[in-house]
Amino acid sequence: MNKIVIEGIKLYAYHGCLEEESMIGGNYTVDITLEIDFTEASKTDDLTKTIDYVNVYQIVKAQMAIRSKLIEHVCKRIVSELKKEFQTLKNVEVKLSKLNPPMNGNVERVSVLISE
């Protein structure tokens, strides 16, 4: 099976359990792995035979704009929307990372990963 990997989607969003996070927001990154048979696209150079990365980005951006307390919830929404939009997906993996989380310590990022 073939895979399309989109790495390092950078977005600013307002997720978190703390009230300050809903006002101040923070930086996030999203990595997507799409498992799909794009054999036909690779032979014909036809975008309609694969997944348009622009559409993937738009789905991620739209879901990240909807505030949630938990990044687990946001990640699941992204997975669900990708599966709904792209019927040809065999598997999708989404890694959502919250950069510099407010944890009273020096933590670079906290990530969740869902694969379905």
C-alpha cells in the first residue's frame, strides 16, 4: 500500500483545559499519514486518482479552529473528517502536538496519535 505523509502543519489554536489557554492560545503541529492506493495517479499524473493535499490541510485547519479542552478530542475529529471526506483511505494516522504546554516544567511538546 502507498502512503502520503504531510508533516509539520503549523497552526495557532485555543485548546486546553485552562481558561488562559482559551484566551491566549498556543502553537500546534499536525502530522498526517494517509494510506491509499495511488498507483493509478502515479501512472497517469491525474490528481483525481489520489488525495489533494490542499483538501487535507483545509480539514485540519477547520477542525483546529473549533476549541476543545483536549487535544485527544481535536485529533479524533480530524481523523473522522478525513475518513468521511476521502472514502478511498485504507488507514489514516494523525499526530497532533501541543508545543510548550503549560505544565510548570520545561516540556517541548505533548502529542497524541490516532491511527484508524
